[in-house]
Amino acid sequence: MDEIDTGLEGVVVGATKISHVEGVVGRLSYRGHDIATLCQRPFPQVIWLLLFGELPSAQQEQQLAHFLLAHAALGDSDRQLLGAVPEGTHPMLMLQGLVPLLSLEQRESLELPTRSEDAVHGLIIAARLPALIASYFRREQGLDWPLHSHSIEPHRLFLKTLHDRNPSAEQVAVLDTTQILQMEHSYNAGTFAGRVTLSTQAPVQASISASLGTLFGKLHGGADQAALETAMRVAEPEQAADYVRKCLREGGRIMGMGHREYRTVDPRASLLKPLARQLCKDPDSARLLATLEAIEAACVEQLEKPGRSIRANVEFYKGAVFHALGIPPRYFTALFAMARVYGYIAHALEFRPQSRLIRPRARYTGRQPKDHQAA
Ligand code: COA
């Protein structure tokens, strides 16, 4: 009997021009541009490139930035929905539930290279996520949520709403970089779930919601919260080796380490580590970062086997960066979603025109019906 690969490891289920993950050499590019160079570009430029395949003209970039601002504020119905979310709901479950219900009313026109409804609706949803997440945070803190329409870029607005003060230019630039690094990663589990949903001809908001539900899990996006919480629990670099030993002895996994595709360090981790070093200057943050570095070193040493290499993935140092930006761990994966949503839209635009129902088979191993046995 043929073996069943339940994890679809190495199985090619489609073609894409959006991003290239080169796992053996540890390289990632979007539309033929290395992510290290894309981090230097303004955020709307990278969005346009990801969605439409080419860098935008100055006018297209400006129009897109304007469109995102025009759709950033929560409308009345969005606010009502947010108010109805049961207390204590994790921000990722809130997003998965509310994204398909957000108002898609177009407040401003936008000239795009495609006449796709997926692009317009996807961008309206993406534009609304920073305010939705920041407002939910404020609701959880018992603070008011801003109503006004906004005139500042999404990441500045996000940090300002979160903390009630203007972020520094350095903080905004670091958030831009981190979000560009998380925008897209080929057929990861969340993107694939979205493609399956699109294949049934469901609308883009249903597909984004399916992707977000998949992103939430600890083996995928949820590892960011788990990795930082681990470092906080371990607390001291000197405790790292013992923690890793005990965790592995008990059959546990070290969050933020290992990747299905990368056989070396995740290139996003290589870019995030220096950012973490740049930001983690106060004694608490510096100790947290030193603990993460010690966990990484212990993990590499204790997990190394011939033919296997477990290294830091994107989630590992991102937590230290977000922590230094004052973002609580419970919100890390929601910020991941705020960036990855652009990758989901890009896949919707690529997939919709060629879409075919995705419907694999399972081998039946249960009981045969009685009348079949008798026959
Ligand atoms: N901690 C401990 N052991 C790990 C590990 C980790 N983080 N990642 C992989 N391994 C080990 C497995 O136990 C397994 O060991 P074995 O060969 O002795 O059986 C081996 O490495 C291969 O693991 P497997 O789960 O088959 O690899 P995968 O390709 O499916 O794993 C992940 C990819 C991401 C699911 C896995 O590395 C993991 O669970 N990481 C932690 C969660 C995480 O950070 N997720 C975010 C990914 S961006």
C-alpha cells in the first residue's frame, strides 16, 4: 500500500509567482526581490509589488496609501461587532470571526491593474485591521476606542492607538520592517487554507478568515507568542540549557525553532535578530534577548543530528522586537495577521482566475457496511 504523507511535506500542489522560499540556502524573495532589500522600501510599495507583480509608480503608491488611510477607521457597524465579542476572546479568534463581517463599503476609488473585486475587498479589510486590533486592545484595557478618521500611516497609527502617545520614527520604521518580513511565505498552512476556500468560489473575506484561523495555531503563527512567553518563563540565560533539556526529554517542542522549508537559519530571523539587539537596551529587554539567544544556542546544540538542522525561525526574535515596541505577547499573532493579510490577497488574485476545486482523497480504513460484507 502506498504511504500516506499526512503533512504533505515536499508535495507540490500548485505554482506561484508571488514569493520564492529557498529553504536549503535560506533565501526569501517576493516577486524576484530579496526581502533584505524590500525592507528598505516604503510599506505601500511592497504591498503593490506583492499584489500586482511590479513596483508601483509614484502616483500608484500615493493612491494606494491614500486608499488605505481612507478605509482605516472602523465604521459604526464594525464598532458594534467589536463591542459584541465575548470578553476574554483571543485577538486571533476575534479577527477570524469579524473579518468576514466588516463593512466593505468603498469610501474612495482606486485605480488598480486588475478589475478584481477580491483586490478592492481584500484591501479594505487589510486597511481596517490595524484599527480593529488596536481598538480591541483598548477595549480589553477598559479604554475608549478612537472613532475619528485617520490621516497618518497605518503603523504609526497602530502604535499611537495602542499606547496613547506618538511613536518615534525608529519605532515606526522597525514595525514597517517586521511587517514586510511577515507579509508572504508561499504555500504556508494559512495561505493554503485560503486557497482551498477560494477554490470553492467563496468570497475573499471568507478565504482570509480561513487563513487567519489556520495562522493562529502554535505550529504556525502562534509560535511568536509562545516563544516569547517561554523566554519570559525561563527568565535568565543561565537557565536556558536546563529548560531546553527538560522540554526535549518530555517530548516538547521549543517554540520559534525549526521550519518545514528552511534547512538553515530562516532569513527573516537573521534580519530580526539585529533589530532586536538595536531595540533591547533597557536591562529587562536585554535580559530577555540574552535568554532567547541562550535558548537558541542550547537548542542548536541539543537538537543537532546528522542530516537534521533545527534553527531559529521568523517567530523567535520577532517577540523581542515586538516586546521592545510595547506590544503585548497576546497580540503578536494578530500583528502577524495584519501583515500576512497582504500575502493572502496576492494569492487570491493569482489563484482566482485559474481556480479549480481542491478536493483530495482519503483512504478509507473504517468498517465496511454490513450489506457489502454479505454480498
Ligand atoms: N523543538 C524540538 N524538536 C523539534 C523542533 C522544535 N522546535 N522542530 C523540529 N523538531 C524535531 C522533531 O521532534 C523531529 O524529531 P525526530 O526527527 O527525532 O522525530 C524533527 O525535528 C523533525 O520535526 P517535524 O515536526 O517532522 O518537522 P516539520 O518540518 O514538520 O516541523 C515545525 C516544522 C515548524 C512544525 C517544527 O519545527 C516545530 O514544531 N517548531 C516549533 C513551532 C514553531 O516555531 N512554529 C513556527 C514555524 S514558522
